[in-house]
Amino acid sequence: MSRTRIVVVGAGFAGYRTARTLSRLTRDTADITLLNPTDYFLYLPLLPHVATGVLEPRRVTVSLSGTLPHVRLALGEADGVDLERRTVAYTDPEGTRGELPYDRLVLTVGSVNKLLPVPGVAEHAHGFRGIPEALYLRDHITRQTELAATAPDAATCRARCTFVVVGAGYTGTELAAHGRLFTDALVRGQPLRQGIRPRWLLLDIADRVLPELDRRLSATADRVLRRRGVDVRTRTSVKEATPDGVLLDDGDAVDTRTLVWCVGVRPDPLVAGLGRPLERGRLCVDTHLQVPGHPEVFACGDAAAVPDLTRPGAHTPMTAQHAWRQGATAARNVAASLGSGARRPYRHRDLGFTVDLGGAQAAANPLGVPLSGPLAGAVTRGYHLAAMPGNRVRVAADWLLDSVLPRQAVQLGLVRSWSVPLESASPEVARLPRPDDDRPARATEHPPPEETPDAQQQ
């Protein structure tokens, strides 16, 4: 008998967990193919550690081929899905088009950055969603601090060592917290002008940092940030960005050369091209993660609107914790559709949240118990080591070395500014063909009226 063809699209938290679980459940009865633009799974919660020199970039990546036995890796980006022909069209890294036929399909394409129509932001800000952006930001922060030390006047010095982060969700809060420690370490080796210190601003239109969290954890993070010297401004955002600074919506003008955009995420626009019902840009699925009308198609993670059985009428938020768990459920239900085991609905139990604030500081509430300070820091890093599917020893070693040795503040020049434009986070722009690329753009849609804030729930 011919073997069942299973295709998993995307290797984020949901896709990686799906493929890994399927490799165990169906390896004797199915051929599993994982389609992804890169050959690694990115452990996104530790990306701020890369951007501030705590971890080397390979520490937060896990080899797909090395950790997913019985799974064939197809390098490429999905361009569309033909539900009638049961094929996935894709383009590989060298521009060659291909198709993957399937008997079962699991869509785990995740999310992309949300780009708001603020003048100048697309041209002068940078996102923070992947290894290239983290490497660019680490070089950029180092370069600006070094240039500030030799600036011809105090105004230029202040502008170069002022760093503005927009969005006080998980990513923005952790980046500002780690970034302040990083620049303080840099200027110890190369002091700035008398009386000038690095300045970090964290902006958000919400009334507090980490608005999606319990207020006690939010207050802990706010206290650590302010004590560290971060200028936290709530109910504030950027009205306009220029090469030399930003104008805030409260009328304040800030001279800066660094604007990092962490305002949130939206579902990958690939799912909008399927012609199936959407919920605020997310593909509607049932409680078993199947697409209504197409029982052979499953979807989970950020791009899927999964009913939340603990809150009738609501959908699970776009977080790493849900994506990871949904991946396991999707894999079991795919296996059940092939006659192995029984399918089950997706139901979760909240394990709590962790927010790494750099050094020994963190905010956490494991199993609902609020923690702060070094104890929360130990719990947070212990959680990350337990949750990572690889590189645990290397990550722990880097953390240990960072605690006893100074960071290596050098520019590697591996990623240039033009190669990580913020436009790449905007589906309306990023999916358009390049001048030398005639492949069709993905179908897109107008932004939904409300979108989920950036979150990395643990």
C-alpha cells in the first residue's frame, strides 16, 4: 500500500511540535515533509539575548534535520495552497518553484510583524522577529555607542546613544530591559562625554507595560525598568519618524538614530488566500484543529483561530505556549485520522508567564504564583532550558560566561540595514515580487479591525 503523504507548512513553535510528534506517531505509515524557509527552528523568546550579546545566534536555533527523525525537510516559502488539487506551491531559496502533494496538510505558518501607517516608520524603523534583525540590532547598538563616544558635539552624542523601542509587550519590554544593561556595559569600556549616559525609551499606547499580563507582573516589570533607567512612557506612541529622530504623539521630539518596532503581530497572509472563513485574519478551525469542509487540512498556531474551550465564544491568543501545545494536538489528530489513536479537542491549562528582564531580574507567575527578583530570574531561565528542544548545555554555558566575563562588544557586519527593512514585516509590501522576481505575490487582505498584541506567553 502507498504511504500517506503529510505536509507541515512552517517550523515555528506549532510546526516544529507537529512534525516532531508526527515523526513518532506515524513514521511507519506516512511520509512527513516539513516546508520551511530556513533549516532551523527559532526559539524566539531568547532573541533579546542575541541582540544584546548574551547568546550567540546559533544558540537559539535548533537544526530541523538533526532533531526531526523520519521528517524530510523541504527548504522554501509557501506561495499558496490548492485545496482542490491538494498541493502546496512553494519557492525555494534559489527561486525555483515546486509543488508538494499531500493527503494530510497541517498549516502552521505563524505570524508576521504588524506595520501601522505611521509616516517614516517603514523607512527608518526595524522589526525584531528573526536572527538577521537581532544580529543587525546588536551591531547597530554597538556602532551607535562607539560613534557617540567620538561625536563632535553633545547633541550628536545624545542622539546616537538614545534608543527608542515602540511596543511594551513581551518583546519590547525584554529588549529595552536587556538593551539598557548592554549599553551600560559598552560605555564602561568607551565612556561618553561628561554627564551623558545611554538613554532607552519604551513606548506603548496602553496604560501600562505588558498590558496582556496580570497587573502584579506588569508592576514588577515597570519597577525594574524604571529603576534601571529606562524611560517608560505609556499612552504614548510615534507620530512620525525621520532619519534623525521621532516625533511622539504627545508633541515631544526625540533625537535618535535607533527606532525598533515591536508593536505586535498579525497572522501570515497565506491563509487569506485559501478562500476559507477568517477570524481577524486567522483561519477558522474547529476544536480538533481541522478546517471546516476540508477534514484533511489542519491548522494551528498564530495563523489559526482555535476555539478556547475555557472561554466559550473566544479564541486562544497568539502565544508560544498555545502554539506549542496545539502542535502536539494537531499531530495526534492527524494520526487519528489515519487510524492511529483517537482524536481529541484542544484544551489548555494556563501554566503562567515568564518575562526575562536581564541580569538576575525577571517577572514570573508559574502556576499562578507571582514571583520577582532573582528567584523569578532562576525560574524563568530554568523554564527556557526545559522548553528548548536543543542547545540547552550551550545556552546554559553562555549564561554562565556572561555572568563572569565582559561581553565581546564588536561589530561583525554580517547583516546590513538594507537587508532587514521593516517593510519585510508588512504583507502588503513584503509579498510583492522583486523587480527581478516574477513569482506571484501572496494574496493579502486589509488588516482586521483588532489584532493581537505581540506576545510570547510561556
